[in-house]
Amino acid sequence: VDPCAACPKACNAEGRCVECTSTDTRACSGTTPACGASETCVCSPTSCTDRGASLCGMDGACAPCAVDGDCAHLAETPECDHGMCAACTADNEARLCGGNSCNVRTGRCTSTPRGLSGPCVACEADSECMMGLTCAAAKAEFGGGSYCFRRLTSETDTCERPFLDAAEGTSLSGATVNYCRHRTATCDAYLRYSTQGEGERCTGTGAPDDSACGVGGACRRTGSGGVGSVNRCTYPCGSEDDCPVGFTCLSGAGTRYCAL
């Protein structure tokens, strides 16, 4: 009679049923992917390859990291950040990422320089934004996305034209922030304001090509009185406070747009 026939997991050289052997680790997975000396499934110093459970604990199970050394065997994510192995953190990005930012959600350095992105520029970290700005969410009805917005620094600090929508949330680097975003335009449309748009397709006096002006933008003749000589990109407004300083919100039936 084969003594191993009734073994549900593995059978060792002595014919005893065990959880695993050095040559049969089929039962070992998850946080205990290796076979230990006692022929039970355990972790090993290099078998814990999950970023959230890289440490082989005293109980033989993989667990979250406590220090950077617990991530040393994960070449792409060698730093321990609050129990998660990461290539970088908000605190160490200057050391690990050179002049670029760290996307703390992925633990990876980005290709975006720190400190150069202005208002309404898309971002992946607070440090990408110019001084006084934070990387936070746009209005949900505009499709979301994260952009550099002015950060309010005190209870008496207020939003300024044209970014008048005061919001509270968590920045992409994990900070709780109060900030100012646009209330009538997507950042895509705001950044194309007064230009000929993508591919310089908003021009001339013919039929307007709104697609050149970004999501929510419009290609219109919006000079004095709404009869400018050529088309340019603009965006919807509720009042002149939604438009850049010095420009008005044109009156008229239907959707109103910022003048140029």
C-alpha cells in the first residue's frame, strides 16, 4: 500500500503526510510561499515579494515592513513607507528622485520636475506645483483629475478670481488641504483660454471647432460685444469673476463665455 496515497498535500521521504517538502510546495502560497525545515509552509527572507508584506516575521508569515531593510530584496521599491515598500515617499523624494517628484500612490519617481507647475497644470504630487499651490482634485462634474491649485493657508485666507470654488480634500501627497479651484471651467479649457487651441484649429472667422479648446472649452468670436474679428478659445462663465482679471463675462442668451 502506498503510504502517500492518502496525503492531501504532500508526502515526505519517510512516507509521512506533511504540508510541504523541499520539492513539493504546491500547498504554499500567499504569505507563506516557502517550505520550512519543519515541512510546513513559511516565509523566507526573499520570498515575501508583496510590497505590503515584505517582511518575513518571527511567526513564519509575511508582514508589512517596519524599516527600509525589510524592503531591501525588492530592488524597485527599497524604501519602507508606513508599512508599504516604495521606491520613494514624499519625505525622501529629493534623495531618491533627483529633481523630479514622487508619486506616493505608486511609490515611483515620476519624470516631472518639482516646483515648476503653475495653476491648473495636471500633477501627480504636491511638490510638482509652484510655491503656494497644492496638487488636488478638480470638480467631479469636470471629470475629476488632479491639478495644481492655490492652497488656503489660514481661516481668513480667501479664494481669488478666477479660482473661486473653495474646496477641502486630500492632496495627492496625502495632506489635508483647503484650496481654490475653478467653478465653471475645466483646467483643460482654462489653459487654452485666448489661444488658437490644439493644432491651432480655433482660428479664422468660419465655423468654430470647439474640440480644439479642451474639455468644456469653446471656440468663439469673443471680442468686444461678442463680435471679435477671429475665433479664439474661451470657456463658460457665470460672471466676470470666473474670467481672468481684466476680462468680462459676455451677456446674451444661452451659455455665457469669457470675453477676450
